[in-house]
Amino acid sequence: MAGTETHYTLPLPVFDRPAKLLIVVAPYYKDIADDLIAGARAKIEAAGASHELVEVPGALEIPPAIAMAERQANFDAYVALGCIIRGETTHYDTVCNDSSRGLMLLGLQGACIGNGILTVENRAQAVVRADPKDQDKGGGAAAAALHLLALSRKWAGATKGIGFRPADPIRIAEDPKKA
């Protein structure tokens, strides 16, 4: 059972300049969402960062909301929060897979995102995972976003060659075969 496992948790990163996170939550199951938010806020504040909170109708709307904020606003990182409880249809699979895939694609494009969208079989599992005094998945998602932000800032100034080196026009003029 997951509740009896112990896991190593990285210490929160320290920032030398302010960090601002956006929490995007789908409060479909309001009590569960409120616990996720409480955990995320506590972790963000413990790291000395600030945050804003926006609500969207469901988990499928979380990735587009983050994508809009990434393009149009000035946030350093994002925390995705929500809960998907298995129902009687395959809609559960679609919502789980597509919301996760959307967040992953944004992350691969450089957005610092902590995924705290619970995907569970029943309400009892969600309650345990959302509770800040138990598994604190909201806090874990905020910590993940903070860690990715720290890495992003660490590597922000680093550059390395990408692609092909431009041809040397002098060598081409002298002997095009050696270019």
C-alpha cells in the first residue's frame, strides 16, 4: 500500500531573486482541491516564493491555461492541481492521459510544471493523497515546480553549439570542394 512507503524528499531550493508561481486548479471535487491548494501554498511559501491561483472547469483545461499563462503572463513556474476519479466510462482514461500529456509537452518546451493532478480509483484514495498532513501531493507538485525552476535558472546562461557550423566563405571561394 502506498501509504506505508517512505520516500526521500529533496530539500527545497533557495532562490537568489523572487520566484512567482501560478497554481492552476480544477476544483471539480472542491474539498480535495482545497487540500491540494493548501499543500501547494504551504510549500511555495516555505521556499519564499509568491503565487497566484486560477480555477478552470476541469483537468483538461489545466494545460491550455498554463500554456496561455506561459505565453501571455510573467510566471516563473506552474503547479497543476486537480483530481480525476475513475468512473464507469473510458472518459477517465482520456482525461488522465490527455491532461498528463499536455503538461508533459509544455514541460518539454521549457515550462517548469509540477503535476499534482490526482488520478485515482476512488474518493478515499484521493482524500489520502490530497491531505497536506498525509501524502500532500499538492505540496509535492509545488516542490517539483520549484526544483525545475531552480534548474532552469541554474542553466539559463549556459549555451552550447546547436546544429551545423556555418561555412567559411573564404574557404569556399578558394576551393569549393574543401568547404
